[in-house]
Amino acid sequence: MSDAELVLRSTRVITPEGTRPASVAVADGTITAVRPHDAPVPAGARLEDLGDDVLLPGLVDTHVHVNDPGRTEWEGFWTATRAAAAGGITTLIDMPLNSLPPTTTVDHLRTKRRVAADKAHIDVGFWGGALPDNTKDLRPLHEAGVFGFKAFLSPSGVDEFPHLDQEQLARSLAEIAAFDGLLIVHAEDPHHLAAAPQHGGPRYADFLASRPRHAEDTAVAHLVGQARRLGARVHVLHLSSGDALPLLAAAKADGVRVTVETCPHYLTLTAEEVPDGASEFKCCPPIREAANQDLLWQALADGTIDCVVTDHSPSTADLKTGDFATAWGGISSLQLSLPAVWTEARRRGHGLEDVVRWMSTRTAALVGLDGRKGAIAPGHDADFAVLAPDETFTVDPAALQHRNRVTAYAGRTLYGVVRSTWLRGRRIVADGAFTAPKGRLLTRSH
């Protein structure tokens, strides 16, 4: 264990080979070695003995709406990255909306990077956006380092980010496939949504009926068909419909280049428990029934669903009205995603290694950061979360770092207390105390 400035020691270190007692050596922000627990500490190195707390790789959240600049009253890089750090997340990839301007041109990307530069407590990368009229901007954005391109197949909820029809999807996807980029897609079919009953009002059952499963299933089928035809790389965002899983599993088996994510709220919350008028539970696609949730967990276990990300999409509290038709759709969970998922995972017999695979290793691989992020292994960035997995806490909105402390998890008791979070070998938060921002702005490396 030469060439070490810092050694983190724990009886439970989650490595690619499994969980074991280990001492992790760090120098210049990089993991240099993973040694036996009782290995001597090199002269001059500082030892952090974590006892029985679990050392896991920092989480990589590839689906976050920071809303900065333009709608900073909704969130912003300062608060979003603090909340992420408090929750054990060390890297996030920012969505191209709901900021103003959206990240749909290189100039807009430069604007966003300039705003984020001195506010990021963790590492931050950026998605570009695919709109009906910006096909010419996709390759320049790719060359400027975005990690891929977000598109909607139904209205996005903000006028400056219109959705793609099937012809526009084919055109954008062909362009992205030409440079082997990645298209990530909000997959709900607008025709099925338009045909669904639209009652409005406070009843969650009415809102759920307005966003039926077959709207997702049809849009996913169209997307998979286009990817198959073009040999393109596509990723299904925030899957909530279990009915789409057989089609996705078959496409993967056929070699279609499709990956799939779901979110903590689909895995931990159910339609049956959403109170009428409680629009902190509103998101699109919606939280569905408990039986549907079981299908999502099965798909995580068998690999049909690749990863779990937050889709953190906050707003000001006044936009969360009691009418599900008009309330802003989005659930804020950056700070709570790890304990929320872990609480349900452990109940269903999964281990922390599974959670790390879903929320760190595979998300890093999705955006091509798997050589640097998502694992405790030599050569990787020394990004860590220290977790007390058997301790519980009750969610108090006042304790959240989000700018707007509206949460669907209020009052829930969750397992997993994040003791501290480390970025490139520096502790950036411990017991609620933060350092100055030390995050870097990331670009796609290959």
C-alpha cells in the first residue's frame, strides 16, 4: 500500500468482487489499491477507520432536473448538488429541461456549464436535448461532450421543449446513430394519452386513469422498433408500466441496443396509498399499483431493468396544487433515493451489492463513466458513500437540502443513514456539515 495519502478501512467494503473487509488506499483523488483489512497503513498516510459502516462507491444519478439557469427558484446547482451529496450521490447528469435555455445547442450548453461551474458540490455532466427543429445541433452537442440526448414522445410540460412525433423521432435517431450517440426517451404515446379519460380534480384514481399503461407500452414498442431498424442506442426513461417488460426483455435478447431505468418512487410507493389531493406524489408516468410494482422488482432482479435513478424533478410548492391535472408533475428524491431503495430492497431480500449495481455501477456504464465511476477498484475516482445500513430515520422535510422541501416521503421511516460522502478522496459532507463546492464538470470521454 505504497503511494497512499489516505486509507479508508471498513469491515464491509463493496467491491466488484463482492463485500469484504478491506483497506482502500487513495492518492491524488484516485483509488490506488484495495488491500486486506489489516494491511499496514503506509507512512504518512491518514487512516479513516469506518468500523462496521459500509463503504460503497458514490452513486451516479443520470436523471436529475436541476432547472438552472432560468427556473432556479425550483432548484439550482447549489441546492441540488448539496442534496445529492447528503444522499451519497457523487455524480449527477443534468437533464436538458426545465432550465431556460434548454440544453439544445452548444451555446446553451456553454451557458449551463458557466452557471454550474462554481456551485457544484459533486461532479456534474449534461444531457443534450433532441427537438423537432434541432437535428443540425445534435452532432455539435455530441462533440462538445454531452452524454446523450433526451427526447419526449408526448408533451413535456414546458413549451420550450416540444415532443417528437414518429417521423421526427426517426430523423433524430438516424442522426444520433450516425455518430453512435445515445437517445434517452420519455416514452408515453400522445394519442393514447389524448384518448384517456381526463377528469382533473383531486382524485388520484382519476389521474392514474389519465396516464394508462398502454400509453407507455405503445411508445416503448415504437422506440424499440426504430432502434432495431437503425441499429441505434436507446434508453427508456422512468419506466413505470410492468406490461412493457416482456417486449423489452425480448428486444434485449434479440440484440436491440436498449437499456431501461426505473425510479425509487415506482419501487417504493404505490397508487393504493396515495391520498387524494396529495400532488407531491404526482409524476408522469404515474406511480402505479402494488401488483405492477412487483413486476418492476422482478425485472430489476432478472436484468430487464438495468438501473435506478431519481428523476428528481422539483418545483416551487405553489405549483403542487390539489388538482392532479394542473399540479406540476415531479418527485423530489435526490437526498433520499439510496435509503428509499435500500429500505424496499432489503424487505424483498436484495443486498446492498444489488443496490450499488443498480444505482452506481450500471448508471456509470450507461454514460460511459465506468472506467472512472461506479466501483471501488484501482484506477477509479475515490468517490465513496459511507452508509449505516441497519440504522433508521424518519423523513423530516425540514432536514432536506432541496430548495423546495416538498417530498412524497415525509414521515416515512427508512433504513440507511449516510454518514459521509467523499469526492476524489475528500470528505464533502459528514453529519450534515458541507465543505465548499469541489465538483467538476464532466464531458463524455468516448
